[in-house]
Amino acid sequence: MNDIRIDPTQSSPAIHADTAAGVLRLSGDSYPENAFDLFGPVIDWVERYLAGGDAPLRLELRLLYLNTSSIRAMIDIFDLLETAHGEGRAVSVQWIYDQRNERVRELAEEFAEDCTFPFQILAGTDADSAP
């Protein structure tokens, strides 16, 4: 299973899926023109990772802004994590937001309300949120 490493652009986040570490990291702004092209391989990676064994998976988010299509992609990823958690798999989310960005904190809290797996929301600084 291959790792994924996508460099950030002005409108898309840095993405690093590390198979050996069992970590998927996204950081930066997320308002790509075509979210399916960006997140499709990431969602495929999560599906293959969860189907390929029983190792834990941690999602680390340092997102500054998400448009509607990015939010839909995150919902797809959280749905995969929720299903895996329901089947006994260790999955978790750690969302670090810029403490000056209340909208992102509120968004993270909305996601966390719908998830039964461990979901941490931590205040950070702008530097913590940088890709």
C-alpha cells in the first residue's frame, strides 16, 4: 500500500497518508476546484488501509478553511472511520484549530457530535495550523 503525499496549493491542503505510522494528515486551506479529484484518492487510501489489517488509524487535521465540497469529503472520511470503529477498529481524530478561528472550532465540534470514536479538538496557534 502506497503512501500519499500531496503538496499544498493556495486552495488545497497538504495531505500526507503514512501507511507505516497509520496516520492521515491534512493541513491548510481546502477549497479546491474539484474536491473529488483531490479527495478521491484519499478516501480510497482510507478504505484500503481499513480493509488491509487491524492497525489503528489516526486522522490529524490542521485545516484553516473548508468549502462545502471539502466538508462533504470529510463527512465521507468520518463515515468510514465510524463504520470501522463500530467494527472494533481503533480510529481517532485530532483536530487542531487556530484559536482565533472560531468558525473552524465550531465546525470541528459539529463533526465530533456525530462521531462515537475518540475525537479531540485542540486550540493551537497559526503556526500549528500551517501545512
